[in-house]
Amino acid sequence: AYSLCFGSLSPLTLSSVSKVRKLTVSASLSAAQHDPSPATSHGSTTTRRWKPTCLYHTHGMCTMLDDPAHLEKFSHSCSDEFRVDISEFVNKQCLDFDYFLVLDLEGKVEILEFPVVLVDAKTTRVVDLFHRFVRPSKMSERRINEYIEGKYGKLGVDRVWHDTAIPFEEVLLLFEVWLTQHRLWGKELGGHLNRSAFVTCGNWDVKTKIPQQCNVSNTKLPSYFMEWINLKDIYLNFYKRRATGMMTMMRELQLPSLGSHHLGIDDAKNITRVLQRMLADGARMQITARRNSPDNVEFLFENRIR
């Protein structure tokens, strides 16, 4: 069972969002919140005994941080499961970017979940994560309930979704505050990302779904969604073999798949593990697609996944 309150994670009140909704969120989910589980080694990464992430915690709403049983069952750290041996990255540092933003959206009709894992490009260490469940804006309450039961009920997190989901336009405002906190974006930069890039498993997330959702939500497409790295294309050109998706890449790279497939936050973490391994192997991350206008996308790799 969970109990709820706002501001359980060193809260930061976002005045820029106050006109939309008075909401308090965490500034960080960093390694300072220690998860005392025993460690296990997996290839290039060392992970503690894996536990599902407390999804109230990612929303800054967990009130059970003093409950030993709850801490034993759920993880409250974004980095303990990403222990990286830095020696593997000697002379393999990324020169093009300082940070990667691993994004994996969920939701076919409208976006239901918006998770981003922030990765230091020089060390491949996970720095922070941003996670919000998203409430559809053009669906009836009955249809929303059916939608969520069919999607998140199967994963056992439908209650969390209903307790925490907010409209997409509010998620974007909170995300922009989070980007600004990490100095990755700012209006003074022209609205573009600062030496960082989105990393996705496929083109669908940024090419198709973000513009669709912005249209549904009557929101202008943010300028930071103008380019991205499709990990499938990098994988194809680096390893010279085609991978249809995240699970194929993990299997070929002999990486453990952790969590629930199609729970966005878990998929984003697993894509991060693939990114870490590829960087350790010497793959260079480059922009693979760039939007010249909302409807015109240029693909930069001749050899790419279609």
C-alpha cells in the first residue's frame, strides 16, 4: 500500500506552473538516496538486487521513506542499479555531447507516460530521471479508465497512474523546469538543448507521438524536440547488424532486462543500459534525425532502420 503527500523529495515549488496547477516536485532523484540492497555484477555494470521503482517517489509523492518494509520492496534511487566501471570508458569519451536524455513514451491514443533518464555522456553514469504519468485530454472518463486498466492494470500500477497523472501541457512545463535545473535548456539558448540530445529506441517517440500529442493538447511543439538519436540506427551502423527493438539489442548484448516491459520508466532504464554498453564498446552517438519543420523530418543516416 502507498500513502500520498506532496514534497517528500527535497521539494521545489514551481511558481512557473502555479497558474496551471499548484504542484510541488523533486529537484533530484540522485544517488544520495541510498538503497541498501546487496550488489550483483552484470557485465559492464554492477547493480544492486533489483527492486521495482517506487512510482510515487518519482512523482515526489512517497510518504513511506521511513517504512523499512516499503524500502525493502521498492527502490528510491535512480542510480544504484546503474553502477558503471569507469575504466571501460577510458579514451572513449563522447566529444559531441555532455548529456543524453533517454526517452521512452507510452500510450497509443494519447501519451500516458513521459519518462526521461539523464545520462552523463563522459562517464555514462545516470545523473537523474524525470517521470510523469500523463492524463489524456480528449477522452471521456470511462474511456480513460478502460485505457488505463488495459495498459497499467496488467502491470499493477493503475492506482499509481490515477493518483499522479496530470495533463500533457503541465508535464511539459515541469519538464522544462527540470531541464533548466540541469542547465540543459533555457529560452536564452534559443529554446534548443545545450550540448545534450534525446536518445530513443526508434523514431516514433519524437517524430510522431510528441507532435500528435501537442496537436491534441493545443500546445506548440517545443523547439528542443527538433532532433534526436535513434539508437536502432546507431546500433545498425556500429555493430553491422539490424535490431528490431530494445529486447533484441539487450539479448544480443547479453544484458539483463529488468522491470516490466512497456512500463515506460523501466523501458527507459533498459534502453539506458543498451546505451551504456554501446558507449563502452566505442560507439559514437550522433544525431540521426532532424526536424526542419513540424511535418518535415530529415534522416541523416543512409543506412538506417525503416
